Amino acid sequence: MCHQAALVTGGATRLGRYFSEALADAGYDIALHVNRSREEAEEVARGIRAKGRECAIFSCDFLNDDLNALIQSVKQRFPGLNLLLNSASAYESAPIATTELAMLETQFRVNMFTPLLLTRHFAETVQEGQVINIIDNKVAYHQYPYAAYLLSKKSLAEMTRMAALEFSPHIRINGIAPGVILPASQRTSDYIKWRIEGIPLKRQGDPDHLVQALHYLLDNLFVTGQILFVDGGESINLEGRHSENYSA
């Protein structure tokens, strides 16, 4: 009997690494997708193998390579493939006024088109399983300084719901939308403190909170088409301006 296995895109760095390691702890063999982070992937793979799980690294450039070939290669190496976790992401900030076609193409290719096509090929290849898309709690807002990135993530959120309908009942498809959990290295402590002030729970999140969300989606067989916001309530903090909070 073959072990269950997961393909984790972008699984060697940042949140993808936490998800890869958490899935290994949960008994999954790991197909670790990588583009440029080969050294980091080798380190993660060694750690996963030390846990007693199988781990193989699969290189794929989402801007140029064959996505179906990636799925088929993973399935051949791991016949128990039953989970696709789309964690790889491209991020570049710019308002609409300065957004060029090349930026749009890159952001949408990595953040939206690739998860969609991987989901299609995954569903064609496995008899049953699940897909989990890593989104962003910013999809609750209209933050135009991140236009191309945010529009691609908003599209990914809608695709998650649409695909959940199309591929039911054999494939469950859900999303996780992280908030202030693992900020980019260039974010200052003052910026993080300012962000926390807008979070109802008044604290920064931890990757373990995302792992808990991951386990919920893995284990609850009656959940599909949902996006679980793990952000301390930041995305519901949309009170807006009114007379009672107006400061003259």
C-alpha cells in the first residue's frame, strides 16, 4: 500500500516550508516543488527524510515549463498523491497607474493561472483528493498599491470556490488566507506594530496558526469551497468612517 503524498509548490521557503514540514509530520510523503530555491529545498528535504517520510524535489518554472508534466512526474514518483497545496507566489507592488503588461502576466501566471492548471491536471490524474490554495487576507480589501498581485489573488479566491463546485464530490478544494504572520524581511518593527493596531485580536500570528488551519481543512471531510482567514480578524475590520469615530 502506497503512502499518501502531497505536492507543495514553493515548498522550500517561507510559509511553504512550514506547510511541507507540517504535512510530513502528518504522515505525508512530500513532493517539494522548487524554481530557484534549490539549496533551501535540499535542506528541507533532508529534514523531512529525518522525520521518516519520503521527499523528492521537483524543479518547475511556472512561467515556462509544462505543468501537466510536473503532475505526472510527481504521480509517477508518489503513486499515493492525493493533495495539491499551491503555496508558490509572485509578489510585486505597483498601483494601476504604473502597472505594465509584463507585471500583470507574471503575477497572474504564478498566482492564478498556475494553480488553476495544476488543479485541472491534478483532478485528471487522481481519483480523489484535495487542493488547498494559499491566498492572502488582502483579498478582503481594495489596496491598489498592490494592483497586479492583489487582483491575481482575488481571482485565485474566486477560482477556489468555482473549482470546488466543478470537481466535487471527488476533489475538495479550499483556501487559507494568512494575515500578519510571516512579514517580508524588509518590513520594520514600527510597521508591524502599526499593522497589529488594526487587528481586533491585537497580536501577530504565528505559522503554527496556519498549520492548525491546514489540519482543519485536511480532516474535515464536509468542508469545500471555503477560504479560511487566519488573520486575527483583520479582514473583518471594515467599520469605515462615520459620525461616532469622526475626530473634528
